Amino acid sequence: MSKKRTSIPAPTESLLPSGYADFLVDLKNRVRSAQLKAAVSVNSEMIQLYCDIGRPF
């Protein structure tokens, strides 16, 4: 006894709204930009702290 295979027809329309890919790219860029700004800010604060620690009395 063999099972009959049925093929699923390809969708004629995308399930995602138009412009979604552009929105996703923009969102990823904004998140990455915010991450980089946060890293620069933290690094600046750490450098200032190390300078203050190493400053003679």
C-alpha cells in the first residue's frame, strides 16, 4: 500500500507585507547603530576611570 503524495501549490502572493524587507534592514541597522553608540560610551567612561585611577595624588 503506497501513500499518495500531494504537492502544495506555491503561493502566488507573498505572506509578508510589501516593504517588509526594507523595514527589517532599517531596523537591523538602527539596532546595530545603537549598540555601537553604547559600546563607544562605555569605552569612553572606562578610559576616563582608568585615567582617574592612574592619576597621582
